[in-house]
Amino acid sequence: MGKTLSVRSKYPNSAYEKNKKKQTEISSNQKKDKQKRLLEKLKEKNSEIDNSSTKQENNNEKVDLKYKNLYKELKKEVKALEKQLHSKTEELNKTKAENTSKDQELAELKEKAFKLTNINDSLTKKYSNLQEEKENEEKYFQKQIHELNLRLSETTDKLESREYLDKRYENIKNANKGYIQHINKIKQQVLTKDKEIHDLKQNINTLKRNLNKQKEINEAYTNLSPNFIIHTLIESLTTSNYKEFSLINDLYRKFCRIERGLKLFNRVGQQQEKKVEYELFGNMYKKFDEFVFVDLEGKEYSIREKPNYGGFTNGIPVTAFPIDDNSVVVTYVYRNFIKEFSMEAEISRNANTKPIEDKEDKKDSHFNTIGDFNVLVVSSRNGVKYRDRLKLHGLEADAVDGFEVKSRTLDLMDKADVVILCVDSMAHAFNDYAKQQNDPKYQYIYNANEEKVISRVIYAKHILGL
């Protein structure tokens, strides 16, 4: 059979492919033309928008430029101030960290010196024991030699052979060498320990010198003058931390009060060279035609000088500088809380007197704000009533049972700014704990009532500077 040929030819197929490619090229060119036209239209619209916006931008740029320059200058000043504050804070933190590390290093050095002292004592004891042991061994060795010599002399006549004597002599000689080596070894150990002791002593001397230097540094920090401290505070005062310096007003008021009091004190001629060592708190009472001063313990003084104040009333609370055992100079008058201070003074002078309270007047009375500090009342009687009265004066008050001894009560006493201890209605444990603290925030009251609690809180406020 012959070779068969396919009916379909390849030529029509290749023409179809060429036509298909041509069509795709035409369609792609058309798409590119459309995209090109669209881009040209978009460019025209953008150019129109840009022309209209540039005019507004030129007008706004002139106005914004002034504010930008002003903002840049202010920003530079703020950054400079922040950098100064940051550097001061870093210096302060660095000083605190150095003090902490020095204290820790000092404690470690003390502990190391204590350990070295113990090691030195033990080595000295060991050395004395070794010396004693060496002497005992030498005595024992001499005793053995002496005994051997005696035996040799005794057995010389009995022994017939010279070899036995030589052998015995060699054994003794070898034993001797062992003892000598042991003694030399002990001597070497003693020398080594002596060197260690010497090094330890030098170490202790170095540590003592470092300790003395550290003490001098610590004393330099503790002996800072008030002038230096106040100057440092002034330099560190900024707009960002000025609220933390609110107590400076109390400092200034106290400074002015003391200054005015000293002027009155120095006005008394013969007492100009005398120094004021302490300040008394109490009240002024009218006695015949003159006023006298009575302190909080009930002691009476004559008044040599007082401020030029026309509102002196019977029982008005004041402070005074003592001139001698019987006379004072009144330096300051408490014009607020006169009622509470006067009541406290009357109760202090006569503990058995209890003021009569009118319930209707109490409801309508005005309660002066004492402060915003925390007060704790320790009492088994009327503690809640005292707490509620203190809250009416703007204080954060709490009360605990005076005979319920719990660790919670001691925690509250530690956290409170002022603690009122009603001595006749509480356990001795609280009284003993308060005395151990030796802190003026603990105030003791006998025969307590509301007015007495209020006046004692006010007194504690002025003592503590709250």
C-alpha cells in the first residue's frame, strides 16, 4: 500500500495564526491610544487646579512663615529648658546612686573586715597550736632517743652481733628523717600562714582608710547649710515642677513669724544677748488688769512683751519665747480656731470640767476647715463620734477600737499623719508603741471629748507643719 496524505494542509492554519496576532496588536494599540488621551486630559485638569491653588498658597505662605519662625524659636527654648532639667535630674539621680553604692560598699567592707578579723584570730590560734604540737613532738623525739640510747647501752653486753646494732641504728635514723621532714613541712605551713596574716592586716588597714574617707564624704553631705539647700531649691524651681514647691509659703510664713517674735524678744533690753532655745504654745488669760500666759501643761508666766494686736480676748491661743522661768515674750497670735484652742486650754486647766454642748447650736454651727491630712483616733469610747466630727472639718479621719490589739491598727497608726490616743480608753500596748516611736504626731488625751480632740489636732497641725 502507498503512503496516505492528510486532507488538511498546514498553510491555512498558519494564516489564521497570523491574522489572530494582527488583531491582538491592533486592539492593544487602540487601548494604548485611549490611555494616552485620558492621561493628557488628566494633566490638563491638574494644571488648572495647580494654577488656582498656587495663588492661595502664595498668600498663605507669608502668614504661615511668621508663625513657623515664632514656633521654631519657642520650640528651641523649650528643648533647651528640657535639656537643662534632664541634666539636673540626671546629676541628682547620679548623686543618689553614688551615695547608695557607697553605703553598700561600706557595709560590704565592714562585713569583710569582720570576716578577716575572725580568720586572723583562727589562724593565730592554729599557729599557737602548731607551735605547741612541734614542741611536744621534739620532746617526744628526744625522749625516744634517750630511751634508745639507754637500751643500746643496756644491750651492748648482751648482743654478740655488730650487724644487729647497725640495723637498729639505721631504723632509728630513718625514723628521725621522717620526723624532721614533718617538722619542716609544718614550719613551711606556718610561714605561709604568717604571710597570709600579714596580707590580711594590710587589707584591713586599707579598708579602714577607705572607711574613714567614706565617713568624711557622708559628713560633708549631712552638714549642708540651709542657705545652700534653699539656693539649690531655687535653682531647681521650674514651670513644670512649681506645684511641688507649695510648702515654700508655709516656710516663708514661719520665717516671718519667727523674725517678728525675735524682734519683740530683743526689745527687752537686758535680754539682748540671750538666745531663744525653744518655743512655748498656750493661751493668754486676763488676770486683774493684765494678761498672763499659760502653757499647755498649765504653767503660768508673766508677759514682758506682746504683738501690737487689739483683739486680745480671754483664752486666745498664742506662742511665746521664754525669757526666764517665770516670764515670756508673746510672739504670735492664732486668730483662727480661737474657740477650739480656748476650749482645749480650759479643759487642760481643769480636767474634771466637761463643757455642756447645745445640740441645736451644734447643728447650726459653722465648722472651720482644719486641713486635708489624715487623722486616726484610738479609743474604745466615742471613737466613731470623734471621727465624724473631724470629717466635718475637712479631715480624712478614721477610728479604731482602743482595746482591739491587731497588726492592722499599728499599720494605720504608722500611715496616719496625726494619731489621737485616748489614754483612759485603750490598751497599754498602743501607748507603749507610740512612746517607742518618739514622734510628735502621737498626741495623748485624758478625759476626751469632741472639742478637746479638735483642739489637739489643731495643735499637732502647727507642731508638724501640716
